Amino acid sequence: MVGEAVRRVAPESVEFLFEVSAGASTAAQALRDNHAKNSQVAHALGALGVIPADLRTISVNVHNVYSPVLHPLAAAAGMAQIGQSAPPYSMPMASQPEPQFGAYQARNVVRVTVRDPARAGEVVDAAVRAGAVVGAGFSFHAADETAARRAALEAATRDARSKAEALAAAAGKQIGDPVFISEDMVVSNGAYAALRSAMPLAFGAGTPQTAGELEYYARVSANFRFQ
């Protein structure tokens, strides 16, 4: 028997990632500038109620930015070819560009937790205005995800048992102990509603989903002995 259940929970918080980058002629200066820029973003978000504990650095990187520099002989050879005063492909070996250190780029990625999901858009706008680059999507979270998962699994298990009891009664039997049980859980922000809309005969009409709700969809497969 297959039992299904959905539990919907209003999200209590939302998370997203942003990146701050800064460039300079030295790695030390790039890191200092990056730190200052990151502090500027944190200050802007603090005005919207995002506390320092809700800003967690995920990664910090420093990269060399190389800029090719042509040897003077290369430049002269190139100009000669443009002016057609030298035969084509007469550039000497010294014309190969020499890699030189041009600058350093310091980047860090920060995860932001917004305790009021309704203000997530404001927080994103403030971060961008302060110099951050927002990436990836929103991740919504319930206050007690464990309880929501357990409630969905328990309801799906009861659904599977109820179906087994109905079939057993129709056959003049009773169900005994389960001999096999497996479960699947999908947590999404509307995936079940989308499937239900695409395949109403398979999932049923159900209750309309409220925008922003988290859906905990549980599917339990169980085999019972007949007595």
C-alpha cells in the first residue's frame, strides 16, 4: 500500500547568498578593501534588522589578476607589420607577451538569514545598493522542521494502513503486522502543488496552496500480512 500526506508550514526565515569583491595592487590591500566593503554591506543590512550573527562567511578567496605586457621589440614589430614596412610574420621571439602581476582580487561569499521572510526583498535591495552581488535562490526554513517532517510521515503511514484495511475488509480479511515499510520525503516551496496541478487525477485537487508556504510531502510504501 502507498500512503501520501502533505503538511504545509509557513516559513519562519529565508536564506540567500551574496558575494563581495574588491581589487587592489597588493593582496593585503585587496583584503582590507574587501573587509571594508563587507562591513559596509553588513551596516546596510543591520538597518533592516539583520544582526551580525545572521551573516555567516562561507568562503574567502584571493586571486592574482594577470595582465600581458608586450616586449618593446614586439610592439615595434607589430607596428612595422601594420605599416607594411616589414614582411608578414616577421615578429621576433621576443614578441611573446610576458605575464605580469596586474592586481589582486579578494572575494568572499556570505550567507544571510532573514528572520522575517516578508522583508527578504528589502534586504536583497539593500545588499546590492551597498555593493554586494546576490546569487543563487532563496532557501525557506520552518521554525520546527523536525515536527513538520514527523507529522507528514505519520499521516502518510496512517493513509497507507487505512487503504490496506479497506482492501482487507473487502476481501473478508484483516491486516496483520507490516512486513516492509519504506518512506520518501520531499520538502519544497510548491513542488507538490505544481505536480497536483499537472496531474490532478493522480494527486487530487487538494487545498489551494498559500504563496510562500513550505510543503512537506511524505510517501510511505507498506506491505501488510492478511489474516
